[in-house]
Amino acid sequence: MCTVSFIPNSQGFYFGMNRDESVRRVTANSPEVSYRDGHAFLYPSEPSGGTWIGVNDTGICLALINWHAVSSHPERPVVSRGTVVKTLIMSQSSDQLFPAIEGLPLRRMPPLRLIAILPLERIVHEFSWNQIEISQRRYQWEARHWFSSGFDEPAAQEKRAKVCRTAWDQPQAGSLNWLRQLHASHSPIPGPFSICMHRKDAATVCYTEIVLGNGTVLMKYHHGPLCNGSTDFVERIIPLHRRNHGLQNTFTASET
């Protein structure tokens, strides 16, 4: 259960994700930087090592949400969906990402949706696995939101989408503060359908924010929901890889 927001801008993009989970689930670890083959990666992690969101030094950002509207009947033994982002975030382009997705043991995984932000190509992809086939949708480089809920997914999608549409009428729409306010929203009331989700058995357990711009990728991680009053964020930053230093100029030139 999650809410994901993508907001492109002239410098790069903002990306925010509420993670909604069982209140009995073990607390996840704060994001850390890891390295492989001369590249840097950022992601929080479960104690078991899996993750649900990540970004690398080429600017590629991945987020995984469950697909509750599809019945779950994976082949045995089941493979955790937490391995998906951790595996794919090593990709440096769509040419590497697409084959890597096909190489996943998907038939042993429950249904999922994977959101992929590829800034150098200015493309947003959504990959959906329904346990029969994986489908792909390609979106324009524009703001978009995604919603997932194990309570009543169609209703949650409808109600949260309405809150987002209303929020875009606000004067500061698209700003970083606006993004945080949106992900702290209890509209229309705190409960299973609010973006900042609250139920007896499940709730928003953390918020992850990614900011790409000025030659760097910044990840900010908030333990607990943004509504808890805490302003403490765990921050990790990595520079864009040297072959991607022109990324900011690419955005600026295309916006003028």
C-alpha cells in the first residue's frame, strides 16, 4: 500500500513515496550509499536486505508498489518483491533495464507494479506484472501519481486521485513543500483512503523523497508518517556520474 508522486522541473525532478505497511512489520533501515562497478546507488532497506525504492548516479529512479487488484498465486518457492528494485537499480539505461526486468523470477513473485523514471531519456515507464505477463505503459515527462491499497484498491485510487487533482489548484503546486504537504494529507478524513494512511492494522510507516538537480541526487528519508510532527530526515547524497554531469543543462535547455 503506497502513494507515489513524480514532479519534473527545469532542474530535474522531485519524487515522493509514502510506504504503507502493517503496523507489526519490522522497522526498515535508513538509506545508505552503495557502490558497484564505479557507480553509486541509494536506497533504504528491509532488515532482510530488500527495498521498495532506489536511485542511482545516472538519475534512474525506481519504485515498487503492490498490485492488490490482481489475485496473488505465485509459483513456489516465492521470491520477495523486495529484490526487484535492488536488482534493477544497477541499470544505467533503458537498454539495460528492460532485459533485466525480463530476467527476474517473476513467476515466483506476487503481482506488482514498477515505476521507472529515466531522466536522460525523459521517459516514465510503468511495468505491471499480473502473474501471467508483464505489460508496460509509457508516459510523457509530466507530473503523475500512483496509488496502491490492500484495503480497497479501486476506492483508494479514486479518492486519492481526487485529493491530488484538488491539490494541483493550489498556488504552490509542484514545489517541494507542496509535495510534502500532499504526502501528509488526511483529506477527506484520516483513514484507509487518505494519502497519509491510518488504520488499526496498517499505516504509513515512512516517507522517501528524491531530488535530482544541480549535478546531484539527494534522498531524504522520514521514519514514520509526515503527520507525526517530526522534522527529522535522514539525508544521503551522491553526485551524478561524470557522464551525466550535463543532465541539468539538458533539462534547462529543453524548458527554455
